[in-house]
Amino acid sequence: MVGEENISIRNRRSSYRTAEEKDDFSRRLEGNWSFSNSTNGRIGAEHVMRKMQLSAEAEQLKPAFMKGVDSHFTEFVNGLIAKSVLLESSPSTFPASCQEKDSFINKESRAPPEHGKVFVIRKSLLDELFEVDHIQTIYNMFIAILILFILSTLVVDFIDEGRLVLEFDLLVYAFGGFSVAAFTWLYMFLSTLVMPYGLFIQWAKGYHSSLHKIIRTSSFGILFMIFQTVWLGFVPTYITLTYELPPASSAIVIMEQVRFIMKAYSLIRENVPRVVSCPTQKSNSLQLPRVSQYLYFLFAPTLIYRDDYPRTPTRRWSYVATKFAQVLGSLFYAYYIFVRLCIPIYRNYSQENFNLRGLVLCIFNSILPGVLILLLVFFSFLHCWLNAFAEMLCFGDRMFYKDWWNSTSFANFYRTWNVVVHDWLYYYVYRDFLWFFGKKFKAAAMLLVFTVSAIVHEYVLDVCFGYFYPVLFCIYMGFGIAFNFVLHDGRKGPIWNVIMWTLLFLGHGIILCLYSQEWYAHQYCPLKNPTFLDYVKPRSWSCQMKI
């Protein structure tokens, strides 16, 4: 290095033309070397001290910096990705004549889907967290608890009854009538595949050539509503109640019924504005959704229709098998929770009359199993089940939920717990309501979202259990709305996260306790000739069960 530096200096000296320039350069060079020799030790010491001081200051600033990054980095990256997708996304399947520049000719028309949800390739949050050893350890702890549940059941059965056999009679009962549920699902799937798509295609092909567009649109709209309410709404519910399907089989039918209704609506909602906003003279170039695109949407883990979604390049079948195995493991986990923590408690309380003391004890004894069931539902369905189907379909956007466990407000919890359903409610209920009535009615729009969600959740539980006991509806519409405004997004800090978790635990304890008591009341206190009031009045309030 020294030799190369000397050669460089000699080359620079030879490049000067006059003796004065050479002398000037030599004086400056000698001055620099002299200064370096005299101050090198002092500068070196100061440099070391300054470096140590900066390191200490950096260590002090590190916690605050990391806290800021943790709170803002995820939001920043998501926004950046969304903007890049909007700028660089491929052209719509609709031709240029019917794209965004022509869609706002009519100012009263709704915004096209490109102004709605943006799908990007991203992993589920738990998949990223499980790459960290500390989070994986928490997962291992839950597996250890499952092993202890199994051992506990074996030991109790061996001590009490002298046998060492694992029986799953509760699972066998819960999934009884599975053939009826499977037939009903096939009926709903074929109906949803044929009817909404066929109605939309027939309406779209003749819309621009029709002389009575309003009458034509109203007629097809009425046909679609009849299909939604009767074909998809009434018939599956009638089959479920007529055949008295057990809770698990009923849940399969009813939840799939709700899913198909929401998907069929999304197909119509996303494509009708495109057809309407396309100019008449360019309607012949309109490209309608293909059957294959709609069929993919029916199985895709999203409720927002798009002609195309971002895809992953490969399928990991080992990943799919792992996720389905975790779903099966969660099912057995729930079985042991009911067998070890729920059934013995509710059988004891069922021998007493309904009173405040028994109710309070039942609620607090139900908190632990209620929370475990909540976590199992989240992990098995929102993470494992949806990710398994996403992997099989190469569906790229795996953000089915966000970090709801870090929520400091119920408003944020509602947005992050189930992103799939939240997207549908936000774009098709909340935003469409504001589009119709104006932005000044945001509180009414939020109330409508809560009402729709509460009604659907209560409907699913009532049909699955076979009785009307609107506990979830009252909690959702009462405490849920109140907490949404009281524990709003302005609440920050760990204390609010503690409050959110405390209320969440208590709420699920109340739900599990009251619905379980009512279940036992209907099992052990049947009515021969029930009146309408008997169906509305909770039976657990007046029934003393003898077991």
C-alpha cells in the first residue's frame, strides 16, 4: 500500500508543468506528513474516546428506536407494497375501453374494484413468527398440554373404571349425520356455481342493448335475491333442522351456507359496476369473468372477487399435510377440553336451580376452557385451514388475520381478528352504506356492520345448537358496541392490552357457560307441547335437571 501511494505521488508530481507548481505541491505534501506525525497519537486517542461515547449513546437510543420501528414498520411496508401493486399491476382483464378512465363518466357510479382491496403475495403472520425459536416454544407448550390432557384421561379412566381405552364418543356424536351434511354441501356448491354466474352473464350480455335497463336490472336482481334467500338460505337451514343434525355437522352446513352467500354477492357486486360504467359503444369489447375464474374464487380463501389473484410459483404438499394434521390435532384438543374441563362442571351445575351463585361460579370456571377454544378456533381455521387451501391453490395473499393479540382497543381487535370477513363487511356494508347515504353517517354505518355481524353469528349458533338463546347477539350489540367506542384506537399502552384481554376472557366465559347450561336444559328437560313463548324463553332459567 505504501509503495502504491509513493507511485501515485510521483505520478502527480510529473503531471505538473512548471517548477512553481512542483514546489507548491511538495511543500503541501511535506506539511501534511509533518502534521500527521505530530498529531497522530492525539487524534487516535480522541477517536477511540469518541467511538466509545457514540457506542454508549447508540445503546441508549436502541430501545426507543426499536420500539418505533416495531410500531410503524409493518404499516409502512404494507402501504408501500399496496402502492407498488397499484402502479405496476398488470392490466385488467377488461379492455382499455372499460377501464378506470371511462368508469367515472357517470359520477354516481361506484368505485371499481381496483379502488378496493389490493391483494399481494405475503405470508401469514404465524408462519413468520414460528421461525423464531421463542414463539415456536409457545407452540410446543400447547402440544405438551395436549399430551397431559390425553394422559389425564387415560389415568382417570383406569382408576375409576379399570380400563385403559381412549373413546371419542363426543366426536362421533358431534359429527353424526355427516352424509346428510355432505349432500347438502354439494347441493349448495352446485347451486352457487350455476345460478349467480348464469344470472349475471345473461344480464350482462343484454344490458347495453336493452331499451329498459332499469326493468331488466331489477328483474335479474329480484331473481338473485330469491336465490340467495330461498335456494341458499331457507333450504339448507330446513334440511339441518329437519334431520336434527348434531352441532359439528350443522356448523359445516350453516357456515358453508353463509360463505356461499357472501361469495355469490361478491361476484355480483364486483362485476355489475364494471358493466354499467362501460360505455355503450364499447360494450362489445367487454370481457366477462370466465367460469374457471369464478370456480377458483369459490375455493379461494377470500370473500372479495377478483378475476386474478397473485399466485405463488409452487405448491408445498408437505406444508398442506402439516396444516391439515394441525387441524385434526386441534379437533382432538377441543375434545379433551370439553371432556376434562367442561362436561363435569356443567353436569354439576345442572343439578341446581338457576341462581346467581351458580351462574357466577359457572362463568369463572368457563373462562379457561373458553379462552382455549377461542385460540383453537383461531389457529385451526384462520391459520391452518385457510393456509392449507391457499397453498393448494397457490393463492399468494395469506393475510387472513393480523396481530390481534397486540390490540389495545376492541376497534383494532375487530379489524385484525378475521381479516377475510372484515374485508367483506368493510367494502360491501360499511363503504357501500357511506356511498349511498354520505360520509357523515359513519356511526350509522358502523352500527349496521355490528348488527349484520351479530345477526349472522347468532344465526349460526342457534341453528347449530337447535335453540334460540341470543346471548352472543346481546353481548355483541351491547358490550361490543360500547367497548368499540370506549376502547377506541386512541387507547395506547400495555394496560389497555391487559384490559382488552381481560374483557375478552370474561366474555367467552359467559358465552360458553350460558350456552352450555341451555344445552343441558334442552337435553334433560324436554317439553311435550311447546308454545311459541317456550321457544323464546331460555329453558335453563326454570328447569332443574336430574342426572
